[in-house]
Amino acid sequence: MTDEEKKLLSAFETRLRHLMYLHDELKRENARLSELLSEESRKNEELQALCAELQTNYANLKTATAISLHGSDVKDTKLRLSKLVREVDKCIALLNE
């Protein structure tokens, strides 16, 4: 093997080692980004659950406000609330069957 071939082989080995190093770096970065993506997905799911809960609370608040605004008498309002509670109890009983 001539000196020129040895130099070419040495340069090739150096470049190959460098490519292997870059490959390892990219694998580590990919793993880190995958972990980050899963963490962000988990946060997104938590925020969606919170959003759904807040929407439910908002709907309940709207219902409560509507009941209190339309009922001029406290007794009438209590009766309406009792009726709503009975309806909810019936629904729960049906779900438990």
C-alpha cells in the first residue's frame, strides 16, 4: 500500500468516525425530543381535561343563574332546584342499573 493510499484510508476512517459520532448525537437528540413530545402530549391532555371541567362548571353556573334570575320567590327557586336534584338522582339511578 502506498503512502497516498494510506492517507486516503486514514481520511476515510476519520470521516467515518465523525459520521458515526454525528449519528450517535442525532440518536440522543431524537430520544430527547421524543421525551419532550410525550411530556407536552401529557400536558395537553391535562389541559383538555381542565377545559372540559371548566366548560361543565360554566354550564352549571349558567343554569344556576337562569334559575335565580327567573325565580322571583326564594321558595319557587328552591322548588326548581329540588326538581333538578330529583332528575339528577333519577339519571344516576338509571346509570347504576
